[in-house]
Amino acid sequence: MARTENDTWDLASSVGATATAVAASRAMASQGPDPLLDDPWADPLVRAVGMDTFVKLIDGELGPREDDPLLNRRAMNEQITVRTRFFDDFFLQATGAGIRQAVILASGLDTRAYRLAWPAGTVVYEIDQPDVIEFKTRTLAGLGAEPSAERRTVAIDLRDDWPSALRQAGFDTGQPTAWSAEGLLVYLPPEAQDRLFDNIAALSAPGSRIATEHMDMRNIPADWAERLTERSRRIGSNINLAELFYTGERNTAAEYLAAHGWRTDIQTTERAYGANGFELPADELALFGGASGYLTATLEQRPG
């Protein structure tokens, strides 16, 4: 179903299903005698959501397609490993530099509040729709999982006044913050992406950091989402990315943040793969444009 202005979802529908798909990928990469990741909670969370496609995927009963350079098991495991390690390392480096406040935007089935080695005194805020927050909190509690930081949930849609809700949860605008927007921007209309960054900047003390994917939509083929959706269906996925992505001209995160007081750095996808000892798949759909990759940014001063 195509996106609408006030649409809602759970973890088995629309944008929410993509969070389950990502968790299934982490579960797969955490399997075997030589796992690439160590996420003990991804597998049981996916099973609790109960989407048959993803349960069968992690059980090895569906795909991946070994004849597909992008959607074979090794390529899928390496892709999610690159992405997960980037955001893991971002938070560990930020807290290693003394930041003790983290915000995970559109947290979905993210398990970092439970599995990372957060320094004492770190507060991790998770923001997502109320049903998503309630499901993950209840499921992980039932599994006996304990957060490794002080975890505070903010159950609100990012289209609503989430900055006020975040402050009401105890967020301190006077302290630097590490923000993550993982797998989020392409699901926002262009103007909503700018508004998200404006809100982050207004809440951030100097020294705050952001991590997100870097995408230059101007360099992506117009039918990119349709083609990836068609290929994903071969491994049993029924997620239609073409209905979920917002297209049209938009600022890149790097351009917008740099113009608003942030010092930015981009690690290209090819370089990120190399840093993990992997080779980028030789497939045009592996890239969000030739300069795609991962962005970190540091706020040097509050916007005027």
C-alpha cells in the first residue's frame, strides 16, 4: 500500500515490515560457527513478529538466491554487517569521547540499548510509534533481556511533536548527544527530512554527532526501487519498496547539515566494505548513487 500523510503501521506492515526485514538480516549474519555479527535478540524478535517470510528466511527455508550477486546469503550478510558495524562504532566512538546521551530515531527492532557496551551513566532514548515501542519492550522483557544502558522510550510518531516528548522524557539539551537515523531518510518526504535535521539541531548542544546513510537521490535510477523490489520477491519478500520510498528532489544530508553548522564526513559504500574486509558486490543496485555511503556529522555551533 502506498504511503499517505497520516498512515500508520506495525512491525508486519508498511514501513514497519522493513524494520523486521533488517532484524532478520542481522539474525542471519549472527548465525553459524563464524558469525559476522553478535545480535542475540534479532532472531527471537523476528519470530515474535511472526512474518512467515522472514522466519523462513532465518531458518534457511527461503532464498537467498545464490545466483544473485546482491541477494545471495554471503552478500546479504556482508551488507547488513557493514551497516550495523558502522552505527555500532559510531555510538561507541561518541561515548568513548565522553558523550553520555544517545537518541535512536525510528528505533524499530534496534537492539543497541541492550547489546552495546555503553559507559556507565549513558542514557539511550528510543523514538518510534507507540505500538512498535510497546512490542519490543514487552518481547525483550519476556526474553529476560536487560538494557546495558539507561533506556528511555519515547512512544511517538516522528511526524508529531517528538522534540517536546523527548524533552519530557528527560532529554538534556545542554549536553552533547549522539543521534542515529539508520534506514530512515528515504522513508521521509524531502521537506520532512529537512525538518528532522532542523529539530535535531535545535535540540543539540555543540559537540553533538549524527550518523545516517548518505544518499544522493539525483544519481539513482528512477526505477531503482521497482527493480530491487522485483528481485527481492524472488527470495519471498512481499515488501514493495517503490510504494514506501519518497522520491523527488531533496537535499543530501551532507549538504543540508554542512549548511547548518555541522562538520560532515562521508565514508563511501566501497570504502566501508573495504574497512570490513569485504568487496562491494558488482551490481548496480548495490549503490544509492556512486557517492553513496555513510555520513557522520558533528555540530560545531548551535544554529543562529
